[in-house]
Amino acid sequence: MSDERAGFETLFRETRAPLLAYLSRRAPVDDAPDLLAEVYLVAWRRRADLPAGDERRLWLFGVARRLLAEHHRAAWTRSDVEDEAGRVTTPGPDTAGSRREDAVRRALDSLSDVDRELITLTTWERLSPAEAARVVGITANTARVRLHRARARLGRHPALRALLDDDAGDPVHDTVVGTAADPAPAR
């Protein structure tokens, strides 16, 4: 086996699980494996352009991000065609979990595409702000500022505030939010 192929297989083994998780959170679960295969197809075709070291992993996240954008554009086009044909899907049952998911989705949707991607890359994918900045193509300092502002906007978002208010009285919520019977001393 050539060194090139062995290196690519190592890259695949090291990045497959985090990339699949990233894709699964952003696309239908059934589509994620196909999107993952496309990511590695792009990487194989452009293997001469792959950066060195840890930058390779971030480069793959960037490829996955662009493929997701194409995937969503195609899905929206299909959805528009189906809507015109009269095949509109109905929402599922209303549960506490679905209400939470809806609140989080609405809050994330209120952010710009870049801010939303920074939030999800740092929170769900556990990338550092500097790594997330490289994935979305901005400087690390810009990413830190945008993350700070986006988190503040999320903290003020009405859907998330309502969700927190609904959870009031829950001992875990009270401890996390700081409304327990023994409040922390004021600074």
C-alpha cells in the first residue's frame, strides 16, 4: 500500500466519527452517510491540496459545510416542488422534547448563518473558536467576538427564555441558572 493511501486511510479513521456526527446533526440521518462519502470523495480527488497536520480535519469540516449547503439548497428546491404539488408534510406529536428542539431551532435560526455555524461548531462539535474560525473562513479574533455576541443574543431570545421559565422549579434548572433557595452571593 502506498504512503499516500495509508495516510488517507488514517485520516479517514481519525475523522470519520466526528464528521458523521456533524453531518447527522445538520441533515436527515439517512442522508448523512452519503454526505460523508462525498466529503471523502472530494478529499481524495483533492488530496494534493490537503493541508498538513490538524488543518486537514478542519479542511474536511469546511468541505462538509459546503456540501451541506448544497444539500439544503437541493432539499428546499424539492420541498418547493412538493408544496406546489400539494404534498405538504404534517408536524409530529407535540412533546416536551419537540418543544425544546423547536425553541432551540428557532433561536439558532434567528442568528446569521456564520454565527449559527460558529455556535454549533464550538458547542456540538467541540471545536475551539480558532478552529471554528478556520472552518467558516474568518479570523480567530472575529470568531471570538461573533461568538460572544451570538451567545448574548441567544440568551435574550424569547423562545429560549420561555423554555427556561417553563423549567423554573426544576432543581437542576435552578442550580444551573442560579435561582436555588441558597443563591450565590452577589458580587
